[in-house]
Amino acid sequence: MIAKYTIEYTIFQQHNKRVESHHTDDPVEAEDFLMYLLANGTRIHAIKHEGVDLDGTQSDRMLRVAAGRLAARVLGESLHLDAAAVKHRFDFAS
């Protein structure tokens, strides 16, 4: 059975050429994993849905959501703000 979402990535792309894969059926978990990859500067090769690469618009949307959630979390932690304050001041939903 094919997982709904597959994310292909390379950790330490300067020293490692092996492409890893993360599989999940949950879109929120996929976004959480993308947040983790973005926070660590990991090279993201592909985002697939049911075995097919997402087109540019769809993958950009998933990355935009993950980046926004990551930014909201960092702002909240760094400035000691709750989610409502981050949304009000910076227009990022957490």
C-alpha cells in the first residue's frame, strides 16, 4: 500500500548523497516533518502524494504552510508570546 505522502530528502547534503524517504498518511504530520526539515536546513528533493510528485503549486503550498508554522513557533518562543499574539502582531497562525 502506498503512503498518502512521501517526502524525499537528504541530510547533510555536503557530505551525503543518499536520499531518504519519510512516509505518512497524515497531511498534518507531513507538514510537521517539513517544518523539521526546514528548521535543520535539510535538502528537500520531492513531496509526493500517493506516489506522484506534487506539482510546483501544491508543493509550494505545503512548504509555505510549514514555513509559516515554523516562523510562528520561533516568534512565539523567542518573544514569549502566545499564539493569539503572534497571529495579531505578525499574521502567522501557529
